[in-house]
Amino acid sequence: MDFSTWMSGIQQRTEVALAAALPSPDLAPTRLHLAMRYAVLGGGKRVRPLLCHAAGAVFGVDSALLDAPSVAVELIHAYSLVHDDLPCMDDDVLRRGKPTCHVEFDEATALLVGDALQAHAFQTLASRLAGIAPARQLEMLHLLAAASGSRGMAGGQALDLDAAIDRPGEAGIITLQAMKTGALIRFACEAGAIVGGAAPSDRERLAEFGSAIGLAFQLADDLLDLTADSSAMGKATGKDAAAGKATLPALHGADWTRRQLAGLVAQAHDLLRPFGDSAALLKAAATFVAERKS
Ligand code: GRG
């Protein structure tokens, strides 16, 4: 099966799994549940679920076992976008080509949507999951909490908010990006290996792969922020420069960034070499993340 056919299948599968995991809009409080579904469903590339499924495929895992970690990481990602768009953070009005959650609903609802999505992610991953040993579930819960918290995504966001004043250099930017966006991507890859019962060295290899791809993902995003227009992205672009935020493409230019991206993809592909053909989808996913146009 070619990568784009596989990718559409996983995106559709993830949409169904997310819709089933989220509380019904008929259930009280209906407005909150409607807003949660608005923030999660019907948009997004589902990069983290794609990586989780592709990582699991390296170890021959049945897709059904990868739905829970994929849904959990996507719910955390969706919550982060809702909070990131709030007036107290990036103050964005457009996300995935539609009004942001606080514009469509209101600020207080958007705040609660983020809170509830975060809790729901952990509830999903902590539910009884047929076919996954509880010890593996516990490991994933621990990793997802660490990836989301003050030493992961939330901490990276805090460093990013300070970046316009602190003006971090290259090493500082790489650290904050590894936390802000890399941590969830690393989790998605490592979770696939955990569900697959990978040996510790293979699991670490997948986590390192996730870190390389996380950095590539952020570089590609910063490059698109510099070069793409907002209609292609479905969100505002050019915001980093306007906010005076240092990014690696802003420091070094687009050509340097494209060379770095190619280097990171080569590094990621090298990490997968021992897995041979069973890593074909994950290899293609790495290329997709670095070369994406939106
Ligand atoms: C508010 C705690 C908290 C964290 C926010 C992820 C994040 C941290 C902020 C998002 C800001 C941003 C645009 C970062 C660049 C990388 C990124 C996460 C882009 C959006 O992710 P995609 O491209 O989005 O996977 P889709 O819509 O495809 O799901």
C-alpha cells in the first residue's frame, strides 16, 4: 500500500476513534461537549496519530491497539491549540480554516474545553484496554503526562512566551521547541514501540527518531510561517516575525532551514535502518512531516 493511501486510512480511522471517545453533545453540559467536539473533529492532519500507528507497524501491532494512545495524544494536542489561540496567548481567530474555539464559543468555554480535553486524554489512556498489558498502559500514562507538563509541552510554551524578551540563541530555541512540540511527537513514536513490546534499545531508537522528527516538524512549521500564506495553512502566518520571536529560519534563512530539514530526515531514516522494510511507513511519515505544505 502506498503511503498516501495508508495515511488517509489512518486519518479516517482516527476521526472515528476521536468521535467515539469524546462525550456526546447530547450529554450535559451540552455546550461544553459541543465545543470540545468542535475543537477536535473535522480538521487537522493527525500527525501524532499517524506517527503512533506507523511506529506500532514497525513491531507488527494491530491498528486497533494503537487507537487509544493515538486518541490520547491528539486530544492533548487539540487542547494545546485551543489554549494557544486564546487572547492571553497567541490571540488567534483562525485555526484549521475555521474560527478558533473562543471566537466560535467564548473564552471561558475555550478554557474549559482545553481543561476537559486534557483530562479526557488521560481518561482514555487509563481505560481498560483489551490487548495492552496494564504495565504498558501505566508507562504510556507516565510518559504522556511528562510530555505534556512543565518539562514538556506546557514548559516549552512558557519558554516560548518569554522568547520575545529573553531572545534565546540557537541552543535555547532548540530546547524550547523540543519541549513545546517535540515532546508529544516523541511520545507518539515511543507509544507505538511500547504497545509493540519493543526491546528497550528499540524503544529508545523510536524515541530518538521522534525527537529528530519533532525538531523537523517545528522547523517545517517555522518555515511555513515565514513563507506560506494563511489560506494554505488555515491559520495566521507571519506571526513569529511580527511578535519579534526568534526562530531558526529567522536566524539562518530558508535555504539553511531546508538543508537542516534534509539532515534531520536523513538522521531519522538512519535510526530506522535496523528495522528494514517493517519501518517503511514510519520512514515515509518522516518525509511527510518535513516536506508538508500546510
Ligand atoms: C497552551 C500548554 C499550551 C501549549 C501550546 C503546541 C503549542 C503549545 C502551541 C501551538 C503553537 C504552534 C502553532 C506551534 C507550532 C507547531 C504546531 C504544534 C503546529 C500545529 O500542529 P499541527 O500542524 O496542527 O499538527 P493540525 O491542525 O494539523 O493538528
